[in-house]
Amino acid sequence: MFHPLPLVSVVLMALTASPAKPTENPPLSVRLPLGVADAKNNIGYVPNDKDGVDAIDLTNGETLWQTKEATRPLFVLEKSLVVWTQAKDKPHEIQVLLLDTTAKGKKVLQSDAIVLPDWVGFGGNGHSFTAQAEAKSGEIVVTWQARAWYAGGAAPSPQMLKNSNKNAAGAARINVETGKVETVDGAKMEGAISKLPEGLQKLKSHQYWTGSEWKTTPLIVGDVVASLEIEGSKDQQKAILKLFDLASGKEKEPAKLLEGKALWPQASLDGRHLLIHQGLVKEQLPDGDFAFWIFELETGKQVGKVPFEQTAGGVAVCGDHALFLVAQPKTAPKTLGKQGRWLKAINLITGKTDWEHTVESDVNLPPVP
């Protein structure tokens, strides 16, 4: 969930440096809790608690540089960070910026506005907004999703619920040389979405958590389609990862992941890993088993086991670390105020916390009367 940040006044400027132009096969950008990382998992970009963005060294959590642009990181190119921000004085519009990562986040491009439905909000009670981006054919393609729901204090009438519940999604292409925006309709987006081979069209996975929702769609990693199965009863279960070739749909040798009780799976934000823990209190488990087991989705290979962490969002696996978004305990959950959050990097080999980095606070708003 994105919460409004104080906006800085911005003016559309001519390029003072040439942004990195996306190629057909750009470096992979890795999703992090609240942010993104470069393809080598060396540098992460996350919103900080000063209404800006931190570039951090992912090996030790140290800040390399900061920008005061009130933005949300979307994607990393070779020498540019793609971010979005709310348009100045336009509550239902966003713009995409390119920041030069070799010049401490200097703004080199600001796009035209992407216009959203007039009910869209960017956080707080009853609204959520998320956006993602990728490079395609020399452009940046931004996809977004927005939700609204009833968040009042009184019991709503059926009509109030109906009027409050809204969902919308959209996409836009950004020209990185001019900043021009082209809205993309659903028909045009169909060709850009990776499709499963015909034999796997109806394939479903056991449900898994993403950090924001439960899903049952199979996961595509490289040339492999992965689908989770959990067998047995709650008291004794077995997690099996079924693997298929993406091109042919042919089934590969399945991978046995874990046996345990009340298995609870979560897909990582980087899209390449599956975390599983046993959904029981610590006292009901053997020493050391109140934990996450972490597996590669492409092979089913276990890459780590780390202590269970109650996360405030998604989890990413970067290099030798699992990165968790952790929130400070809520002492008064229904009072107006901010709740501190930080990234916690847990070593996949040792299971110990190597570093923590403070990020943007969560806003805790009271219910609408």
C-alpha cells in the first residue's frame, strides 16, 4: 500500500543527461519490499522516512546516496531508476520519472501524466494502489492496480458496500526520450503477457501468499512453470513442487520440499523463490523449526532456512539474504500516527540478521466516522 508523500514542485525540463534506453533484453530488475534492486542484487532502492529514496548497499544495508524526490521505485535500468510520483495538484494522476543512478538520483526525465479513475487513492483508509514497470521495445510499460472499499466506523448498508467497493487496473507506455504517455488497452496488453502452453492453461497451484493477496496461479520462472501441491491433513502435510517445461508443457521430475504441520506457503517478491513455514506457535514446534524454509522455484532446491519473521509485507531473496519488511509493534492501532518500518536482512546460511535499514513509515489512520 502506498501512502501519500509530500510532493515537491517539479517542472518539465529538457534532458540534462541521456537516460539509459531500454533494450529488448534489459538487465533484470528485482522487486524488494517497497522497492527494487539491480540485476546483480548489489544495490536496492527503497523509500525512506524522509519523503525520499535511499540507494542502499544490499550486502551491508548502508546508504550510498539519497534523493528528495517523493517517489516510489518501479524498475532499474543500467544507469537509471524508474519511479512514479503523484502529479502536482492532481490527486488522480501520476507521473513517471527517470533518475540517474550515476548522479545520486538526479532527475533526467519526467513523463506526461497517467490519468486514473477519480476514486483512486494512494493509501489510508479504504484505498490501495500498486504499480509495476518493465522495459519493452525501447519503452517503459507501467501497469497499475487500484482498489477501494468501505472503511467507515459504522456498520454499512448493502448499498454503501456496493458503492464503496471498486477495482480498476490499467497500463501505459512511456517514451523514455520524450516522456510521452500512451494508454494501453486490454487488447494490446494481451500480447505482452506471458502465456502458458495449451496443456497447462487450466493448471492451478495450491494457494500461496504474495505479501498482499492469496493466489493459485502457477509461477513462471525462466523456462519453467512451477505449481505447488500440499498433500495430507493439517497435522501432517507434504509440500511438493510440480515442474513443467514452459515451451512444451511437458512435466519434469517433481521436487519434494517439506513435510510438517499446517504448512503455510509464501511466494517471494523476486518471483524466484517459495518460502514455507509451519503455521503453529513456537511452543508447538521443535527447537529451530519456528522458521521459514526457502526454496528455488525453478528447481525446488532448498537455499536457506531462517527464523520466522512476522512481516509487514512481501519478502525478497537477494544474494545471500532474505529481506523482510518488519513493522514496529502497534501500541495504539486505532489512533492517528505513523508506524515505523525497516528492512531486515537475514543471512540464508547462518540464519542471523546481518543488517537493518529504516524505510518509509506506515500511516495508521482511524476509521472514517
